[in-house]
Amino acid sequence: MTGARKMEREKAAVEIGKLRTEIERHNYLYYVKAHPEISDYDFDKLLERLIGLEREFPDLVTPESPSQRVGGQITKEFSSVRHRMPMLSLSNTYSPGEVSDFYRRLEKQLREEGVEEWEMVAELKFDGVAVSLIYRDGLLVQGATRGDGVQGDDITVNLRTIGTIPLRLEPALCAELQGDDREIEVRGEVFMRKDDFERLNEGRTEEDRFANPRNATAGTLKLQDSAEVARRRMTFVAYFLKGIADESTPHYRRLRLLEQLGFFTGGHYRICPDLKAVERFIDEWNEKRWGLPYETDGVVLKLNAVGLWDRIGATSKSPRWAIAYKYPAQQAETELLGVVFQVGRLGTITPVAELEPVRLAGSTVSRSTLHNFDEIERLGVQVHDRVIIEKSGEVIPKVVRVVSEKRTLFSETISVPHECPVCGTPLVKPDGEVSWYCPNSGHCPAQVKGRILHFASRNALDIQNLGESLVAQLVDRGLVGDAGDLYRLTKEQLAGLDRMALKSAQNVLDALEKSKSRSYDRLLFALGIRHVGQSTTRELAGAYPVFDDLRSAGEEELASVPDIGPVVAGSILSFFANPSNQELLRKLQEAGLQFRAAGEQEPVNGNFEGMTVIFTGELERYTRSDASELVRARGGKVTNSVSRKTSLVVAGKDAGSKLEKAGKLGVRVIGEEEFAAMLE
């Protein structure tokens, strides 16, 4: 290393140290204290600078660097790990009387043990996924799910992406706390905040939506792509600290120590010296919980004296020194005043109940989806019925039953409308489906607006400043007929709209310009192809990194891509066959959006132009991946299954059924040497 380069490295090391400290401080302020000091944009700039320096000087990268949170690893399978101590699940109780019974049983057992003075710690119960974190000398070395309580899955790579999980603990405090084996275990729950859950569901197709935050969290932690885990933004709440030198440390003190170590604990816990204090805590949070930014479905009670836990013991599944009280699902009775029919971006007609406003789970509810007409029939609900509503997963209001004994002569049957409520087109109901649809996809204003809003949504091209009101004006005034028209808007056109001025208009144009650089897979998702959610678009982008290859793919070829069967393949073909969509794609390509995956270059030559190539058997000179890239770089495309549209099969050693099928279909077959010659 030259002297100048050495000086550059030394300067970089100093800056990297400062950046790491600053990034972790902002991480703590954002995730734990919920009081960010800088914008997401400024935070991203700090992280980008750190990643850039570490890329230039890779020997300065350390496991605890904030850059190592950034997802990028693909895990084929999660190995099993055995917990140092079993992770027991708590017994649930659903009534104040059962809480009292638990308290009395514990009190009796403690007195039999000669303990006269004791206290409980009351904490909020988080409805998430239990995990265990192992820190060795302060560094995170393992994270695992609870599993069956004895062993779970090693999901360290996914847990590292969560901002409330420190990658390194404060060295001095950690050294003071840890025992002889130099390991500390932190147990807690991974969950999803309300706003992060809404962001995750935003723009998803009805069948691709998560029912509640817990389902979303559980599904996310099982993903093999840690980059996607990072995008879904989950939170970890710590509720127990194990492995410290002084095992007599009370539970309440351990929660305080967790906060000092940089963990989020929720902060809403309290020492309760008697049963009355426990009951007050439960009653207090029955209402206050609705004001929290995350879901909590109950209260956990634990004996504060950790030193007594072993003496009190446990059943085969649950400890006797703790219990979980779950709040009953809150319900309310109200009148169903009427039903309106919403038209989705894909033409789906969704019946929505208009309700007499009623207070439920911390908010006033005046509307509830009825999903479809099969659900209306199942409930037997009619207009002017008295109905019971509750929040599904304490998030989405839903009608759960009709108070049939209160039905009056004024109740009216809810009928399927004959025409689209927006454009008047006769509705259709495809065979095998429960929903009715408006088939006027190209000209129904509701569908046009919905598709544009989906195109601009956060999970798609994330076009900020393009909200519902602005889109409605653009469509109603004839300025845009599809998302492609957005990129033809002028500052003067935008400034002439309601509540817009030149500065606001420029902000919209800037956001549109920025959206052109969004990744290829996000563009595929933004197109809003029916049955194609985010995970499917990533599979498509991987199988067809050049858009023209995807557009020309056949049904059999598409159906062979992972996660894509005949139904989705048919939907993709229908999308590309629609003249309106062809026009949309032309406009988007003219605007300069990303129609190639990152790293895809213009063809080296045209030797494979227009050819569909399949590899079978073991190649000696190339890996399968390298060979595929060489074909794509020369204008060809690579697929997995042989069909009549296949141009060429490259056969290596021990070629199998694909070679046999190629022979039956008369597809040209060549060896590796001839393939190498064709590349030149």
C-alpha cells in the first residue's frame, strides 16, 4: 500500500467510525425512542456514505457495522438450534376472575416457601413472534425462533435487518453484566407496527394482503431473502435478559438494564405490590392501548423475584410464576344504514357497509367492508339490520353477525347491482370466482384512478405528492388516461389544478423524474397485473431480466417460473394482449423507466437475437448462470422448459428429459463446443 493510499485509509477509518456512531444513534432515536432528529432521506445518505467507504476499503468492514443490517443474503434453509434454556409459552387467561385465581395460587405457594413479601411486574403483551438473541462479548452471534420451545430455527440473517436489535451492545455495561461464559441472551417478540403493516399491504392485490400484523410478521421471518425482510420494517421488543452474572437481579431491574443496553422494551411496565395494583394496570391499558402505534392484545404478569422462579417451577409447557391476560375482542352494536359498491383498480366490485358511527377499539367506525356477495349471503345481513362489528386483528373493522332478534319490517335485501356504479357498464362474474367485475377496464374512471394510485404507491414506484385528490383531478379533467400520461404533464397543467401552485407542481414533476430510476421489479409490480403481487414480480424479474423477453414469453414457459402457475400465466398474457396496456407500456418506455434488471447491459452482439435457449446437463466450460448471462448479453433469452417455441437446446454431460423432449419436438440441439463458437 502506497503512503497516499495508507493516508486515505486512515482518514476513511476515522470517518467510518464517526458514521457508524451517528447512524446507530439515529437508529436508536427512530426505533427505540420514536423521536427521529433527521429525515429518512438524510439517514439514507449517511448509510450510503458508510457503504461507499466500506466498499472502497473492505478490510474496515466489521460484523457490527450498520451496513451489515442491509439485507442481501439468500438463505436456502434455516438450520435448527437448541435453546440454552427452554422457551416456555405462557398460560393464557381471559377473565379478571382467572387472574385473581392465578394470583391466589401463587401467593399460597410463596407462603409455603416461606416468602411473605413479593411483587409482580405487569407488562403489555405484544402479539408477535417470540425469538431469542445470543450476544457473545457484546456481539450478536445468533437469533432464533421459539420453535417448539426446546429448539427453533436460526434466523440470524433476518433478525440483523431489524433496527431495534442492536448488533453490538455497549461494551462497558456488557462486560460488567455478562457471566463467565461471556454470553448474554435477550428474549423478546418481533412484531409489526400499525403504520408498517399498512405500508406492507398498500397496493397489494386482495388475495395477496396479510390479514393482520402477526401473520405478516410470522411470514416475513420465514422469508429466505433478507433484503425483502429489511424492506418490511419490523420491530423487536425485549422482555427478558438472561445469562448475567448476578442471576438474583429482579425482573424489573432487568428490563431497565435492557433499555440501557439499547433495546426497545415498550416502556409501559410497572411493579404491582398487590392484586389491586394488577387489576388497575389491566383496566388502565384496556383503553390506553388504542393510542399506541402498535397492537397489544393483553397484559403479562411475572413474579419480580427471578431468584424464586426455579422454586415456583413450571408445568411441561408454562411457568407457574407468570401468566398472560388477553383482552376480549372489543365489539360494538350498530345499525347498517346502507351499502355502497366500490370499484377497485381491477374492476372488482366490493360491497361496503355504511354504519351508524360507533366507537370501537379506540376509534370511530362508520364503514366496514362486506368483502363480496357470498359473505353477505353467509351473514344473512340486510340494510337496517342491527349488527355486531369488531376489528379483525384489532385493525380492520368487520361485521361478525346480525342481531337477528332485532330485525324489523324495514330491513331490505342487499342485491347485486346490474351495472358498474361508476361507469354504468354491465357487470360480469367469471366462472369459479366469488366477485363481480366491471369489464370496462380502459375507460371506467374508478379503475383508471385506482391503477394510477397503485402505480404511484409506496411499494410500487413511490411517487410522492401524487395523492388521491390530485389523481382524481387529473383523470376527471382528461389530463391523464393511464400512468404513462403522468410523464407528459407540464408544470403549467399541474399548477392550474385545485390546491396546486408552481412550487407544488414542480415537486410533483421532481417526484415523477425520481420514479424513473425505480428498480425493474418495482416497475413490474406497478403495472398492476392481476394476481401478480410483489413476490411474484421479483420471480418474474429474476426469470426475465429483460422486459421484452417477459412480454414475448408463452403460457407454458411462464407457468414454469416458481410461484407462477397457469392462472397467473394466463393473467400475464391477458395483460400484454390488451391494446390499452400496450399503449401504456409504449409511453413508459418513451419516458425512460427501467425495463431491464440492474446490471443488464445492451447486447454485446446479436448472435442470439430472437432466440430462446435452454441448457440441460452439466457444462464443463461455464456455470449454468454464466452461460445464461452470455446468451442474454447477445440478445437471446433463457428459459427452463422445452416447447415448440424453443430455438436451441445446449446439452452438456448427463443431459436428461429436456434433451428427450427436444428430440420429439424437433428442436435443434448443440453441444458445448458449438455453443462456445456461437458466442463469437
